[in-house]
Amino acid sequence: MPASHRKHLFLASPVAQQPAVSNRRAHDRFTMSDLAWLHGVRLKYGPAVSLVDLSAGGAQIETEGHRLAPGTTVAIEIATRSGDFVVPSRIVRCHVTGISRHTLYRGALAFKRPFTFSEMNDTSLREADRNPVHEYARLVMALRRLSGSSGFASAETGLIGMGDATLAAVLTLMESPAGRRAGPSFSRELSRLFTVITGAIEAGDCDDSQLSDELAEQLRRAVPARSIRLVDRTLPVLQTQDAICIDIATEHQPASKLLVEFPRSCRLEEWHFQLLKAAALLIALVKEVQRVRDLAEQRAREDALVNRPGWHRIVARYRDGRMIKGFGRDFFPAKGQVHIWPVVDGPPTARITIHLAHLKAVFFVHNLEGGEPGVGAATGVNQLGRTIEVTFLDGEVLAGTTLNYSAEGPGFFLIPSKPETNNQRVFAVNSAVSHVRFP
């Protein structure tokens, strides 16, 4: 760090007018929401940390996977608008507060000398109010553009529905009586959350872990909380009476929650709770975007492999309703069996062999997830052959065309009549067919 930007925060008032450093509770404590001038905190020559609270006599910080040894001396660097400040400190205590990606440690620091910083808290430097309706509209458009992009569209169109449902829930919060009472503070902070997500989507940087942490940081600047973090619902959490948990409900992701810890005797306003509820919904949206992005990347990798001659995505459906999904090649019905691998070019030991006598049909599909109508569908397919309608023993009816229908032998192929279906072609097993009709 350049020496010109380093300052020691020894902006001391006369000692006689300052409470004793040993009595840290005599000092007013400030959370991130009170410190508009603060950009970040880190250990000198060490990792960035999360600030729990800051006072003239010391601070509480949280580190991820980095234990603080009580009794040792450290220096913390506080980044502000006016420069970076180095504060020599002594570690008073340290304990585990939770387990996330790594163990979370909370340490209490006592500064070597008291200092004041109230002059840095220039509220005029805060951002101007934003219109949450405009930011909401920008986020909706960004999601629709993302859903329509080639990679995401081929992965799952359900992102649009999930995004619409989540944003509709946020809009309901905004337009509820509590949301209308919340006032400009709620509007401004909610607009910032929208802006963070929109910017990440437009920049193509939707990593859910990093983006969720950034949203949590924005919340800490708005809500007078000591700590705000995402935790897995299945992991142990050291929760106190001064903390609340808000579930983050996602259909496809592991259950998680937003853990918010408040200072003692903290007085929260109604809009703080409204903002936390909205943030939980937006974090769920971020996780869904990440899931669909991962699915799109996986699909791209599969496409690069499965396009090799002879390989196909296959779903083998048993007569009792069970199914096996995977990849196959060189399917010869006359052999009376089908081979399925979990991955393309998998080893012989990974191969699963199924006798056709146990199956209802073998589906050659565009994607193994099932997909919605229109996902990955081929267009312009020539519907050659004889029109046929097949009714299976379980009552399912498939319509399409066939070039090789025969009631003899193991079965026959048909091409679905609807090109938007996920099925490219189907091999119907004769022993599972109730009857056929030629319209």
C-alpha cells in the first residue's frame, strides 16, 4: 500500500474526555449502515474481513477460515473515501459463529489508542434516490434477454417463469401497504439491490456465491445489523435472541437461509424487514440464474461430445414406469437389447445393458432433462413414411410417422408428428403396444 495513502487513525480527543479503552462498551458502536464513508476492512497483510461493528475503542470483525489468536497484536486497514487507514489493535477474544463455505470466526479487537471518526460520516456523499420501478423494469428486461440468449434458451426456458414469479413477489412487497409506508429509504435501497443484479447479468458475471455476498454487503449498508450472511439450512448455526432467519426458497437448489444478527437494543424500522424479505427473494433468483447457467454450460459440453457419429441421448422407459437416462450408440433392435452409458465415451464397466422385453419404449431425445415444448426441437423435419397412432398398454398415445412398422420382431421406429417435442424419434417395443391405428 503506498505510504502516501496510509494514515494512522490516532485522531484522538484528549484522554481525559475519552472512555477507557478497556471499557469498550462505554463507546458507541456503529454498524455498516451507519458508516457511509467506509469502503471496506481487511487485516494488514491478510484477508478482507466483514465488519460487525466499529467504535472509538475497538471493533468486532468476522473472518472466513482465518482464526484470530487472542492476545496477539494485529493491524487492520480501513478503506475510506479519503484514504486507507492503519489501526494497530489487540485481539481480545475469538469464537466460532457459524459454518458456511468455511468456518466463520468472530473476533473482538481493542485499539491501542482511541480515535474519532464522526467527521468522515458525510451523509451528503450518499447516492441520490433512485426509482425502484425503473430499476425493476431494467432487471426484468435483463432477465428476458438472458433467457432468450442461445445458451440459456437451449438449457431451459423455465428461467423466464421463475424470474417472473420471483419479481412479481418483490413487486407485491413494493406495492403492499407496508411497502408504501416504507418511504424513500426502502425505495432507494431496493433500487440498489435491483441495480447490483442487473449489472451482473448485463456484464455476464452471474456467479451466485459472489453476487449473493455482494447483495448481503448492500444489506449491511442499509440495515443496522451486526452480521448478514447466507447459511445452509442443514448446517448448525449459533443463533441468539438478537438474530432472525429468513428462508430462501428455491425449487431446484439446496435449502438455505439469510441469517441476520442485530446489536442489542437495536430498534428496527418496518422498511428494514421489508427490504430483508425482498432481498431473500432476489437471492433465490440469483441462485436460479446460476443453476440455469451451469445447465447451459453442461449442455454445451454434452453437445460437443454427443455430436460424435453414433452417439445419442437416450431415455429407456420400463413398462412399470421407471426410466434410465444416458447416452447410447449403435442401437440394433434385432439384438434385443439397448446399451446406455452415463457419459459419452464412458468405460465398458459403466455400461448398462437392458433387454427390450422389459421396456415400453426407447426415446432418442434432444435433452435428458425433459425440457419444455420447443426446447432443442428440430425444425423442418421431413415427415416421411406412413402416419401412425400408437397406444401403449399403459394408455399413453404417441402419434407420428413410421417407415418400418411391423407387428413382428422386437418393435418399430416412429418420428413424432409434433416437431417441437423433446423426442427426436421413438422405438416402440411391440410387447408393450396395445394397438396401432393408421389415420
